[in-house]
Amino acid sequence: MRFWMLALINLRRRPLRSILTILGVAVAVAGFVAMVGLSRGLEQAWLNSLNARGTDLLSVRKGVIDLLTASISADLGEEIAKIPGVAAVSGALGEVTTLEEDQTSLAEGWPTDSFLWQGMTLVRGRLPLPGEGSVVVLGEGAAAALRKDLGAHLAIEGRPFKIVGIFRMGGAMGNYSVVMPLQSMQSLIEKEGKVTGFHIRVDRPGEGGRIEAVQSALQKAFPALSFVQSGNMSESDKILKLFRAIAWSVSLIADVIALVVILNTLLMSVLERTREIGILSAVGWSSARVLVLFLAEGCALTLLGGGFGLLAGSLGLHALTSLPRMRGLIEGDIGPGLLMDAFLMAIVLGLAGSLYPAWRATKLDAVEALGYE
Amino acid sequence: MALRDVSLAVAPGEHLAIMGPSGSGKSTLLHILCGLDRPTTGRVKFGGVEPESARAWRALRARKIGFVFQAFNLIPTLTARQNVEIAMFGVLGAAKERAAKALYLLGRVGLSERADHRPAELSGGEKQRLAIARSLANSPAVILADEPTGNLDSKTSSQILDLLDVIRSSEGTALVVVTHDEAIAHRASRLICIRDGMVDSDRS
């Protein structure tokens, strides 16, 4: 019999209690994977979407909580373009909209001469022409989900738009989005002359400190706006920060509950096995060996729970991001880093939850323990 | 105070019985002899050396001392073989070695056929044989037996005592038996009587 086998035998003696403990850990780990995976996925979707457009800096109204609710005069774009180091500026107006079949998508409006169009790969059709209204290009993900193709009409917020192109663009958010000329978008959401923000390309962005210098100059010239490097967008968006904080808070609460469950299970186990601990002492087991036995039992519980939790969390996140209302906005991001974090979390839970019961086991008086009924 | 002015030495291979009425302190003496209890005053030496810490006593119990209890003290969730193996953790490194030695010892006490049975499936006599096999796990210098036949009928008691005698004589292991049964006490080569925590008599 190997040592780890002894730990498993001990866990099998109270199968229901062990299963419930494993379930508690699994829920905590699944919650962590799903919530943090969702939060990271949301951030990644933003970053992918911005990276695909070749944006170096993004400007939004200072202090705004939700980027998409911001509203800035589109005319400011010309002023921004005058700042030395700015290579190109494009206003963009975005809003989360409901398309047909309950599909939720990010709808954006861009000027027809914007550099932002260069970031998308046109799969079929063409881009909107200058002066053209009520036309859209549709991400290929959204096109497939809605079973729409070139020439078909798409209802956005109840208004029909003709699909003139199907495109592909970084990440789920891009591929499930719909883009139209800026004026059409302004008319659709009744924000004539307004944009949500400006995408800015910097001249010679590869030069060290160049982007930061232009950012600083812009910030000085336009104190009412906030200029953010696209790579830092997730740090600046208060909604993303809030979502991340909620994800970690919920995970932390689930972890604490799992910790209490493990603690309770192993303390009960120490109490029930008091006599056995006395026997182990009588046959010469060292305190360290008794300690390791209980730590091993705690870790075995959390590793099993962690395994189930990883699976459940991954499947749950996949199911969640496949919902029509979610798939255009969020993609789950369960990379090796997150899996490793979840695995480490399970180990830490196991060790933390079993340390005190294990210590209690080593402190039992052997003679009293042998007489324990 | 459970014991007072007790001074005794146990020679290698000796068969010693400690006798006395209930509450006389004989079990306490046994516990002190193996370091499960520590005396408030006085010293206990093993092989001329005084173990100074609980850790040193645990190491001694693992390698030099076998224990047989009246209540058997077997682990109910483990099989007979595993109950013997449990005493070898930290002494014999490889799992295969532990398993092989456990089977050999079960054979010595006549439990080969019961190796994969749990204690609940064994009779009282078989349980005590199993406890004896466990006490032999690490070839101890001394076996301490606390009322080893207290829970057994007379026929089974006799078989268990015979087994302990055979082991003592064949292995050269010292045997210290605590009992309040005169018949058992008289099987030993030396008898110490304890009364009210003091040695009343010590005769060979």
C-alpha cells in the first residue's frame, strides 16, 4: 500500500461527505474559471477588436464609465488631427444593439473614408460607398448565426439595412459586429453629429516613447478628453474594471465557502479518527507523517474538486458565450494561465483547509486518543 | 499520582509479567515504558539511552517496540495486510517490500487466508493475531502487551499466549505482558506485582 492510497481509503470511508466536499470545491473552481474567464474574455475581445483596427490611441470623454454611452462632437476629430505626431483620426459611434433572432451585437458607425475599414478582411461583397445610407457590412460570425448573406436585409433596432459586405475582424466581438457609415449610425441611435470616441493613429508608432509623447500632447490640448493607449484600454474602461472586480469578488466568496467546507470535513475526520491517530502514534508514526496524511487528504479532495470544477467551468463558459445574447460580445478566455491559476487555487485551498485539522491531529495525546470512543 | 518509586529493568529476550488489580497503575507503567506517557519525575532508558523527546520515542516505537492492546486497536477501513503495513511506513521504503513482509507476518500468525479481510470480518482471536503480526512489523526488541487476552475466551487466550511465547523464543524478543490474570502471569519468567502505583513484589 502506498501512502497516497491510504489517503484515498480514508476519504472513501465517508463517501457522501467526501463527494459533497469535492462538489463544494468544484463549484468554487468552476465559478473562478467561468467568472474570471468571462472577465478576461471580455477584455480580450476589446483588445482584439482595437488591435484589428490598427488604433494606437483611443480618446473618450474623461470620467465616462461606459465607453459606449459617451458622446463627443464629431467635429473635434479635425482638431485632434492637427496635433503634431497624429497620422490619422477617425471618429466612431458604437452601441450594443439587438439584431434579428435576439442576436446581440456591437453596431458601429465609421466615416466611409476612415482607416478603420482597413482593419477588416472583406470575405464577400464590398464596403459602403461615400454618401450611401441604410447599408451595412456584417461580421461573418453574425452572418452565419443569422443565416444572412449579401443582398439580404437585416433589421437593426427595427430598421432595415441592406447587407453589402461580409467581413472578418479580430475576435468574437469583431466577427459578430455590424458596421455601417457613421451618418447612418448617428441617425439610427439619434446621435446626429456625435461620436463615442476617436481612434488615432500615431506617426512612426514604433519609435520608442513616440506614442506616449503624442498621448501627452493630446491630453494637454484636449483636457476634457481622455487619451488611452489601445493596449491599456481594459485598464481604463471602468465597466471592464468593475466586471473584473465582481468576477474576483464572487470567486473569492466561493473560495472562502470551499475552504470552510474542507475545514469542516477534515476536522470531523480528525474527531472521528482520534483513536486511529492514537494507533498511528503507538506504532511510531511521526507527527510530520500524520500531518502529511491529513494534508494529502485535503489536497486529494481539492484536486478532484478542482478537476471537476475546471471541466464544469469550461463547459459553463462555453455554454454561456454561445447564447445568442452573449456570443457577439464575449468570448471565453480559458488559456493555460487561467487553468494554472485554477489548479493552484485548488492546491492552496486544499493546503489551507487541511492545515489546521492536520495540526490538531498531531497535537492529540496518544494515550487519550487510544482510549477515545 | 499513578506510579511511585518504580524502578525496574527488562533484559533482552526476557518474559516479564506485570500484574495488579484494576487501577493499580500497570497500564500506565506500560505506557511509560514505550514513551506514550512521560513520567513527571524519573527517567526511562532504552538500550542504555534515554530518549529525550516525543519524536525520539516515536522513532523507537517504530523500530524497536511492538504493541499489542486488549482492544486490538486495528484500523477498521484497512484490510489485515494493510493494518500490518501501516506500522512499516517510514521504516521500509518500498510498497512492495511492505506488502511482502506483511504477508509473511500474517502467515506467521496463521492469517494468510485472511489477508484481504477487514477487522470487522475477523473473529476476536484473529484480530489479536493480526495485532501481534502488526507488532512484529519492524522486528522489535520488545513487545508490550496490555491485557492481550482480556477480550478473548479461554481457548483463544491460550492460543494467543502460545503464539506470543513462540515468537519470543524464536525471535529473541523481550515480552512484557500486563495482566490481572494469575494464570497468564505465571507463564512469565519474571513477575512484578503492582499495588497502588508501587512495586509490591518483583520475583523470578
